[in-house]
Amino acid sequence: MNISILHYAAPPVVGGVESVIGKHARLMAADGHQVCILAGRGAQIDPLIPFCELPLADSRHPEILAVKAELDAGIVSAHFDYLVAVLQEDLIAQLAGVQVLFVHNVCSLNKNLPLTAALKKISQQPGSPRLVLWQHDLAWTTPRYRAELHAGYPWDLLRSDWPEATLVTISEPRRQELACLLGVPPERILVVPNGLEVKNFLKLEAQTLGFVSELNLMAANPLLLLPVRITPRKNIELAIRVMAELGVAYPKARLVVTGPLGPHNPANITYFNQLLLLRAELGLDEAVIFLAEHTHDYLADEVIADFYRLADALLLPSREEGFGIPILEAGLAGLPVFCADIAPLRELGEGAASFFALEASPGEIAGLISSRLSGDCAFGLRQRVKQEYTWPKIYAERIRPLLEER
């Protein structure tokens, strides 16, 4: 599909809307669409996404600023009409062959009313692109813009329904606000929130991203980390039994054991096979993940650090330790720590970690984890972000359907 995205400015110009349209463009291009960003300021920042310059679309273009000063005073001059005509001609040329035009804020803010008026004229012509108006901000409901707005054309374009267009906004409160402004039912307006690119925000390594995709780790709730080698003293069987109990309260709970088999004892392969058998007996093949089953490569420190950023808590049920580096790493990453009450771990985690006796039942330990996480507001918000506000999910569930409409 041939798609254009229109705004006053585009990346690398820094701004909230500019950032969003950059994300949208990349997601659409990655999905196989032909995408062009059309704006007054910006540059091409991706080899797959051309930047199409439309100078008069810039809200800071000198002629646009001059006309805006007149409009702010309530004057619709001949120069306004001239700019509308020029922009209409320029847009027609730029939109040749475009099937869908996404327009961000141009039809809800008074930053460039000649562009708004030109777009309205084009939208009413036969054969024009399907129009999606993405309303982030609303001039008519924002007090700081009130003195710049006047009754009648062209200001009323910003508070009138465009029945020929699909209307989109970014939150439920904004949808209610826009529906009231336009006098339309809220169902007329779609909500597509902004999101985060997790891999960039957390600076995840390529190998980590492979694990996240292959193992669907973003769906884990919670994701527990056990960063140890596979050797009996690490007491991994207790962690597996805890997962069986934790799954009652958290069906999407996942445990990742990052380490390979311990290198110095040939009997470790027997221990590993026992763990795999226990996992299967408890029906936890999806819930308990041994990275040793998915790679024979050495996991760099950077990849292990990634898992601390991805995880929701550290689980460390070791029978014996000389020190306990994972507790320090969890502290630096801000992770809740659940660990066996043995002297070295107690020394490191005193006053900060949640301890359990080695004799505690798996149910008791699962209850400790569940109680701590259920009362943790940061954990709750983290789950919402991972499950509702990642760009791939937003694109798949909210944006792609817009492209499939006819």
C-alpha cells in the first residue's frame, strides 16, 4: 500500500508528534508498505522511508507565520486564500498514487490553517486518498489557544467533523473531549495510544531480542530470573516447584534459567535431565525456560544484564553460596529479590531482599512472591506497559486494521 504521513515537521526535528510519526512510518515500512513522510521540516532518517519536503506545510514558514498573525487577529486575507491554493496544488502533486494519508494535528491545531483548508478541499475531491486524521492536541479545548480562535471559517475546520475521514486520537479522555467538541458519538473516534520501543528503551542486544521473540517473553507476567549454572547446589528443582504453585495466581508466570551446565562435574547432565523430567511432570514446559536448550553459545555479560532489565524479580533458591553476585546485580537493576535464607545471601540482601527458609514449601515461597508483587505498584505498571503499550502490539492491534479498511 502507498501511504503518506503529513505533519508540520518530521524527524530528526525533536518533538512528541514527530517521534510518533517516525515510529509509525518504520512500523508500516517493516510491514511491507511504501511510506513517505510529508512535512515542511525534517530529513530522511531511514533508507526505506523517503522524506517529501512541502515547505509551506512548516508551521514556522515565514509566509505561514505572517498569515497566522492575521488570523489570530480575526482577519482572513487574500494572502490566506493564495496560500490555500498553492498548498492545494502542491498536495495534489505530492499525493499522486497515495492510497492512505495519515494527518497528524493539522486538522485540530491552528498552527497552519492554510494547510488545514487546503487539505479539506482535497478531501472532498473524487479519487483523493483515504484520510486518517490523527488528533493529538485540540486547539479549541486548550485555553492557551483561545485568544487565537474565532467563529467561522477557517477556524471552525478545527471543531467540525470531517465525515469523509477516519478520526483517531491517543487516549480515552482525549476521545471524550474530541467527541464533545465535534458533536459526534465517541464511537466515531478510534483510540490508538502512543507506545514504547522496548528494545531501544532497554538497549537490548541482538541475541536477547532473539530470545524475547522466540520465547514470547514480553507476555510473561511475571518474568522471574534465575541467573545460575545448572548444578545441584543451585537448587533449581525448588524454583521449578515454586513455578507450579505461582502459576495458580499468575498463569503467565515464566522463569528463565540463564546458565549452561556446570563445567566441572560430569554428573551435571544427570541433574539437568532430572530437572527436565520434573518440568514435564508438572506441565511447565512453557513456564520454565532453560536458555541452555536454546543456545550453545556463550552468553555475554551484556545479554545477562539485558535479562535483569527484562525480568520482574530475581529468584535465588541456592542451598549454598560463597557470595551471591546476582543479588548485587538485582539491586543495581532495581529488581525485587526472593532468595534462600543462607548466610552469604542474608549478608548481601539484609533489609532489602525477601528471604525464605530452604525447608519452606513451594506454596509458601510462591505466596511470598505473589504477595510482594501484587502490592507493588511499579510491577503493575510495568506489566501494563509490556502488554498494552509496546509499538509492535499497538501496530498489530490498532494501526494495521486502519490500513485494512476500505
